[in-house]
Amino acid sequence: MRALSLISVALFPVLSGCVVETVAKTAVDVVSIPVKVASAGVNAVVPSQKKQDEKRGREIRKEEEQRGKEARLAEERCRKGQPLPTDTCAAAQPR
């Protein structure tokens, strides 16, 4: 019995360091969780500048594609001699 008590007393400083470290790490984790949750919520609600830039770039490309398609159709109508009143065939005809 005395040997068991002596071993327990001898190992107490070693084991107590592990316990303190574990408790400290757990306390840090518990404190940092609300910060992580709050920042994730803000990031989910507020779109980043990069996402806004990408969205605007897609919109611009789509508008350019539409203008190009309309220009090709107008050129085709002018070439066939069936222009609309809004077509500018003088600019589309080759010299």
C-alpha cells in the first residue's frame, strides 16, 4: 500500500502537467468557438469583393455576347438586303 502511495506521489507532478495542459487547451477552444461562429456568419451574409467582381465580370461578358449576337444578326440582315430601321447597314457594308 505504501508503495502505491509513493508511486502516486511521484507521478503527480508529471500527470498534473498533462491535466493542466488539457484543461487549458479546452478552455481556449471553448473561448474561440463563438468567435469562429460569428466570423463564419458574417462571411456568409456579406459577399466578398472577389465574389462581387466575378459576378460583375459574368454580367459584362453576357452583355458583350448579346451585343455581338445582335451585331452579327444585323450584318446578316444587311447582307441579305432586309435591314431593320434600327440597323446601320452603311457601316456594315464592305468598301
